[in-house]
Amino acid sequence: MKKKWIVFWVIFIIMNIGLMLKHYPSLIIPVAFLSIFYILIECGEQLRGKNYPNIKLSLYSFFIILCIIEIVFWSIGFLSTYAEKNENQYLSNWVNRGNITWYHTWTPNVTVDIKRKEFNFVKKTNSIGIIGDEFPLEKDSNEFRIIFLGDSFTEGVGVPFEASFPQVLQQKLSAMDSLPPIRILGAGVSGSDIVACFPLLRDQLMQYQPDLVISIMNSTDYIQDIPIKGGLSRFQPDSTVQYNAPPFFEPLYASSRMFRIVIRAMGYNENLLRMNGAENENRIIRDSAKEIRDVVDEYIRLLSPKKIEYAIFTHPLGIEFEIDRKHVMDILFEEINSDHKIEIIDLKEVLIEEKLILPTNYETYFWPIDKHHNQAGYEKLAEAIRITLLQKEFIPQHDSKLKRR
């Protein structure tokens, strides 16, 4: 009886520690180990064989060691996911935790607390669920409007609203006398992607009369979001969104760090996509590029009749300053431009050529844990976009001189 109560109290203590730390998935494995151990001990007591003491000791040792290893792995953050590092909880990318309608936005007209281990910024959403001020409907006859579509980098996670790159770019372009009045509409939403942005543009943002629409992409679009969420097929007839089905073993992956070792050894990454080897990676990128091509077709059909220009700008994540991603860009160019010839700009080249962010100093411009830009990084990104807009003549100018700052 005494041993039974010991097992009970150990389980109780582990559960309460997990509840206090709000790390619920990590409770499952230690509690399961102890529960299975308890059941086996009970069965062993029924056998009462002469080898029972040795079996009992082995079971004790085995399950206690497993529990200790699991708890140690969890406490040191071994194989932690991005969400666990920043928000202390496992969040599945395969589950739509936000707005389940076609429109991937925040709740309109609310205050949003964007909190990570390294920063905490309180922001407000406007009437369509975009962080920032209301977009003006009325447009002056000589005003040039640009809508930037994108994810958390376009939204400006990691800095106050006024330090996001659309706001910084607005200031830079407005200070140039050679340009017409410029109005930047930043429509980035955390967790969005080039596919999710399309219905938002079509049904809610076109009323703001853009002259230029730019999709801001990074590698999370084609090696995470689209493989997990799917392409245009995610939009259901009932105006809801349906992602691809997650791997059957995700609950175990969420619960056990030791199980993650096995899954990683099988070639899966933390998003549970099999990315081991160049062949698998290229296949995923090419499949995503085809989905991007299909949605680009929709952008062109929507914008071309209204003579609105469309372009795609890709920007690098921090670690991508250390690797050559030319083969990735080649795949994207080949697939996306197979039907339409649109501008696809790799901002990594601009950032390096203009000596804005270099492989030797890129860590200075990103938050170490969160991995988004800090204020200095967004300023450099805004400058790279400014240079590109002028060099590629996306914006009409009063004279032929390109003012460089």
C-alpha cells in the first residue's frame, strides 16, 4: 500500500509542476511512464515468482531513468520547437488556431499583446484586422499607393508598429521630392503566406485602390506554410479553411523529447516535414512553387484588368545569409514564371550588394531567439526595398535621377 501511495504522489507532483509551468504536453510521457510502471508492478505482485524482486528492480530502474531523461531534456530545452522557445508551449502548425474563415487576420479593432521572451509590444488592429491605423479609402488623383502583403515580417513582429518596414519605407519615400505622394499600406499578418493573402486582397483590400501590390515572401512560405496548409485547395466552399492532415504521430512528438530524437533521425524537421536530403527538399520546394504559381495566376487575373502592377519580393531569414540558396530561387523563378513574367526580387542580393546586411554581421539585425528582425534589421530591409522600387522603376518619378540615400 505504501508503494502505491508513493507512485500516486510522484504522479501528482509531476502534474502540478507541469501545470504551474504551463507545459501540458510534457506531462504525458512522465505520467504515462509512471502509470505503466504502476500497472506492471501490480501485475508482478500477482505472479509472485522467485525472480520477481529482480524484475521489479529492473522495472523501477528502467522507468525512473526514462522519466529522468525526459524531464532533463525538457528542462534544458532539448529539441524545443520555435513556439516552445518563445512561448513555452507546443503549438502545432497543422492546426488553424486563428480565424477559420478565408481571411487570415487578427480580430478587428482590438489590442494585441505580442509577447516573446525577448520583447513585448502592445499593438492595435484596424477595422479589417490588420495591425496599424485605418487605411484611408479616399485617394488623391496623383497619389501612388503600394500594398505589401505578407506574414509576421511584414507585420513587424519584434518592433513597435512605427518601426515596421512598411512604416519606415513610408517615411523614406515621402522624403523624396522626385516622387509623387506615396501611401504605403502594410497588410502583413503573423502566420500568413502568399496563398492566405489572396482572398484578403481580393475581397477587402482592393477598395483602397492600390497602384502596386507586392507579396513579401520568405522560405517559411515554401518549406513550411504551403506544405502544411496547402495551396488554394485550403479554401473550402463554406468559406472556412482546411489544412493538410498532420502526421499521425504528432501527439507523441509534442509530448516526448525522446520520441523527437527518433523522428528527427527519420529525417523529419520540427514542422514534421521530411526534409532530409536534397531530393526531398527540392521536391517540397517544387511542389510549393507550383501552388504559388497557381495563386499568382489568381493575382494576375485580379490585378491586370485594373492595370495594377504585381511583384514578389523574397527576403532571407537570418541563417540564410550563411547558405547559398540560388537553387531554391531558380526553382521558384522557373515554376512561377512558367505562365506569367512577373518581377521576382531576391532581397538577399540587394542587402548584400548594398552592404546593408552581410553574412559577417547578420546576427546584429535579428533577435537571437525569436529570429525576427530587430529595429535595425527592419530599417535595413526597408532601405533594400526602397532601392529596389527605384532601380526597377516600380514608382513613377518626376525626373530621371534616382536619389540614393
